[in-house]
Amino acid sequence: MSSLLQLEYLDAVLCMMELPSITPFNGIKSRSDDFQALHVALSYRIHWVIGYFDQFLYFYRGFLHFYEKTLPENCGYSSAQPYWNWSLDIDNGASFAESPIFDSVYGFGGNGACIFNWTGFFGNSTPTNSGGGCIQDGPFISYNLSVGPGSSVTNHCIRRNFNNNSARWGKVTQVANTTKQSNFEAFRQEAGGVFRPPPNKIHGSGHGMISGEMGNVFSSPGDPLSYLHHANLDRVWAFWQNIGLEARVRDISGYTTSGNRL
Ligand SMILES: [Cu+2]
């Protein structure tokens, strides 16, 4: 992706944050809130699904399709929805935090301010003493979300809390473990959910690495990186489907109802 296109994409995301909302969800203001609020409303069918193995794959394929259509139609973006191939940033020997995706000009900005002993939005996470506060740089530094954290409706900044421990689940070997599965049920279980107990999986890895808003099962699309993370998961799914397209494009399975909350 050229630097020029990176800036164009970031501008379009900012534009979505400024355009007025068109859906009736409670408390929302912008076009990007429309998307985030829809995700919050359907969280029990996307993430809180029986057995920890979420159904985010179908949901996000449609969700990203509409997001990808809205960026050019409403905000003049001229290309396809980009993805973030986190494996490249994890397997290169450096910390994932060095990734150019966190650049303050051509990327999404970096970690949140460090808040010592921050235990998450709801006081139930183990402190990492990495970040936890509002993002400190990049194009979204002064943006206030209207939806979240969780299913609440409050004005708040985008928080991040980088977590290296989650990065190891996003390695190329983990992606290969996912794409070698022979049917959809095994594939989606290997892709994993957010709130599945360790060992974590590629889906949880991207959310957990960034954490903060991005680590929240309800309000994660409040961090624009969520769309790039899920576009990459969709790419992995498409790769798997293309191994035997005829059968795999129709292969779906699993629960669609909510499991017990942790
Ligand atoms: Cu997700």
C-alpha cells in the first residue's frame, strides 16, 4: 500500500468519524458509530457464542463489505479495504509494537499512555503496565468515541494497552495451523474466539495485542484497527476456502446462540 493511499485511507476513516450517523442506535453521532453500535448490538451472536468459538467470520465478511462500500461512497476513498498481516510484524524478530501500522502519520498511532496498575475498563484484567490510557499520537488522538466501552454509551478516548504475550498466537505457524484444518468447524475453532481460555488463537491474538477498546468483545470496532485485523482474518478464511473452493465456500457450521458469559 503506497504512503499516499495510507493517508487517503486514514482520511476516509476520519471522515466516517465526522459524518452524521444514519441508524437509530442509542447515543450515537457518527457514521463510524453506526458500525460500532451494530457490532455492540449483535455481540452475543458474534462473540458470546457457545463453546468460546465465535461466529465472527460470517459477521465480519458482511460487516467489512458494508464498511468497504461506505468508505468510497461517503468519504472518497479510492481503493479496497486494507488488512493488517500481523504475522509479518510478529515473526520478524522485533516487537510487534515496532510495526509501521502504528506510525503517527502514515498509521493509526501507537500505544495508550501508561497507567500504572490499570485493570481494564471493568477492573477485571491483570495489569500489564504497558499502556491502558488514551492513545498518544496519530490521526485519532483527539477523537472521542460515543459507544462503549462494553455495551455502555459514553464519551471516551480510544485506549490501547499493548500486550506482547498475545502476539505469540499470531505467528505464521499459528496461521498455518488454522489453514491446514480440513473442514469449517475445525477451521473456525482453530481461528478461535476472544474469550477462549489459553492457548489463544489468531483472532484473540490481534485483539489482545492491542487491547484497550480493541480488546473489548462489544465495542472493539471503536478502534479503527479492528477493521484491518478482521480483514486479515477474512483473508485467511478466503485462503482456506480457495484450497477447495467448490466445497469450502458452502461449508459453514457451529452455534449461533450465546453461551454462558465468563
Ligand atoms: Cu474480533
